Amino acid sequence: MAQPAAPMAVAAGPGGAPPDRSAPTRRGTELTMLAFAAGLVTGALMLVEANQEQQLTWRLVWYGLAYLALFGIAHAAVRAWAPYADPLILPCVALLNGIGLVMIYRLDLAYSERALQTNNDFSAQVPKQILWTTIALILFLVVLRLVKDHRTLTRYGYTFGLVGLVLLAMPAMLPGVIAPTINGAKIWLRLGIFSIQPGEFAKILLLIFFAAFLVSKRDLFMAAGRRVAGVDLPRARDLGPILVAWAVSVGVLVFEKDLGTSLLFFGILLVMLYVATERLIWVVVGLGLFVGGCIIAYNVFDHVAQRVQTWLDPFADYDRGGFQIAQSLFGFATGGVGGTGLGAGRPDMVPLANSDFITAAIGEELGLIGLAALLLVYTLLAMRGLRSALAVRDTFGKLLGGGLAFALIMQVFVVVGGVTKLIPLTGITAPFLSAGGSSLLANYVLVALLLRISDAARRPHGGSKPRIVPQTPIAEAHTVMVERPES
């Protein structure tokens, strides 16, 4: 008969002895990189002013110092509340946010000049974007302070899931006065003088729900059904959750005319399901369902067919639906490899160049080299997030961290794929770059959660007096055990 497991000594967790303060936190590295990012942003502003034949003054230096001070506050909060967090995540975000502000300012100069020539009204976007950045950083501080342990989020997983679904469905359910159709998509809510995009916040809530659900119901997706051609298919009764997610994503595509959110929502679920089970068959089944839903929507709904036809040949309807993507392609061709230079191109010729098509504006003025460098910063940010997810000790943290990091890179793929005509055009904005408050607020919450997870992953669990606890049986331990079906 098996003997009971002997007690073992373990390091104190978050509620036990304090961690070893002698371990390096790399906060100095973070501050140095933030200063470097602020310097790049200041230099970019100077280039814009010089190429636009504006007078160079010391105010640009003060702008750069103010930007560094703003992120210096965020750095101080991370140093105090998440001292072991990854030192590269916040600088990457600061650089992306800064480059976005530079491009929005550069476009404001072009739009103001055009307004003077045509005697039209003009409202600058960069002051609003600075305000939204400040509010987003305040929200970042609040989340970092309140969520002291990411594992506490599992208590509210189903609540977050319900609220996320409600937020996702609200634009489709509410009348046009409150939820207007803007640029062909019904994804906004108008609240007085403010407009918000609830899908951005639903993304975070549903990520938390997916992670909590997959941790608690993992065995449901690990069970194998009938074997066909050497592949263990899922059991029919286990397809319920993925069918619900498929119905929701197709509903978003059909009723809100938003391919981007639909693709992002379903793609995140499939990746998290694969990470939880290591079964590729779930990804194959999910992609098959999504492609089937898109084919049905293409043949039934005119607006879906029009969007696909515009993607296939934007020049066939150049004066209307294809104008935006065609102008984007012209901008990329004008920029070439090296770009026209900051402030020396004509990115304002592309509609919505400061929001949905800001990557096209960057591609024109910074060229292939600049756009590739920007994508590398996004890749570095996602890789650091995935590294933290791999290193964290609990399964929920692994799934949540992996989902958050993938959400960032998936969003970038959808945005850049749309403006380069790789995939049909979507209404998703580039994280931290594009003008708009909803995206900034949601993505800074995402970054705060990533920092919290990375702090837990890198924090040394040492104490002067380790606690003695009974050893958990291996079948019940936190380590993920992958079930292999018998041949």
C-alpha cells in the first residue's frame, strides 16, 4: 500500500515570508530604457518640425522631458508594487506610445494646413491623445495597485466572462442613436460627448474568463473521442464551449460588421485552448468552423461580400470602397525601403491615417526599415510577455499571460495585414500607436496584468524560515499533466 507523502519545505509564497531583496530587479535597466525611448521620441519630433519647416525651439526638449516624467511615475509605481517585473515591457510600450504621438502630431500639421487652404474647421488630435495617455497611465497604476496577485482574478472569472459578452454584444443590440455605424462597423457606443469601443474592454475580460475556464475544465478538452486517420477527434459532447465561441465571433462579424474583433476573439480562444491541452486538433476544428462561418456570411450578407471583394480588388471600386486601401498601397510604394522621412511625405492622403491606417503613415515616412523596426518592438514586447507566462508557476498565470501576449501580437497582425491587403480590412487600431481612448485604456490594463504576471514569475521565493507543508500528490499538483490517449 502506498505510504503517505512526507512533508516538504517550500519557499513562502505571496502571503508568506518576504522575498529575497538582494536579488536583482533590473529597475535601473528599465529607467535607462525609458530615457532612451524619450530621447527617440524627442528626436522624432525635431525631425517632423524640421521637415515641416517649423521653427525649432526648446519646447521640444521640454516635451521630451515631460514624456519621460510621465513614464517615470509609471516606473516608480512598478518599482514599488512589482519590483521583479520584466524590465523591457514598459520601455517598449513607452516607445510605441511615443512614436504614435509623433505621427499623430505630424498628421495634425498636415490636416491644419489643409484646413487653412479650404477654410474648414480643424480639431487637433494630439492634445486628446496626450490626455488619453495620461488617463490610461492612471488606470495602469490603479490596476497594478489593486491586483496584487493575478491568481485572485480566478474568483471572478465567470463574472468577467458574462460582462465581457455583454460589452461585446451591446453595439449590435442598441439602436443607432447610441451605437452608430461608423466607417461601416457598428462597434462604438456614444455617451454624450464621449464615444467608447466596448469590444476593447471585453477583450481583457474574456481573456481572464478563458484562462479561468480552461484551468477548471481542462479535462473536458483533454478527453479523446473516435480516432480517424490516426487523429483523436474531440468528443461531440465536448464541442459545446467552442461552438458557443464560434457563434459569438460569427455574430460579431455579421451584426457589427467587424471582422477584426471577430478574428481576434476566436483566435485568442484557439491559441489558449492549444496551450492548455497541447492538442492541435482543437485549432484545426476551430479554424474549420471559422472559415465555414465566413463562407456562409459571405454568401448571405451583402456587406461581408462587399468587404471581401474590396480586399480582392480595391481598384475595381477605387472611388468608393477601395479608395482607402488603394491610397495605403500607394503610400507604401512611395516610402519604399528608406521612407520619405518624418514630416516629408503625404500620409494625410490616406483616410483615417491617424487611427486605423497609422501603420500605413509610418510605412510611407519611415519606409520598410522603419516599419520593420516598429514590428520588432511589438515582437519583443510579445516575447517578453510569453517568457513571463512560461516562467510563472501557476497554470492560470501561464494561460492568462500567454493569452495577453498573443492578443497584442494578433492585434498587430490583423492591423498590418489589413493595411497591406494581406487580409480583408478591419476596424482594429494598432496598440499604443493609433489615436483613440478605448484602445489605449484597454491595452494599458493589459500591460499592467502582464507586469503583474512577470513579477510573480521572476520574484525569488526565498524566506528565512521556509514553511513546512504536506507534499501534494503528483496528480493534484499545480504542474500540468498532459494526458495521452492509449493506442
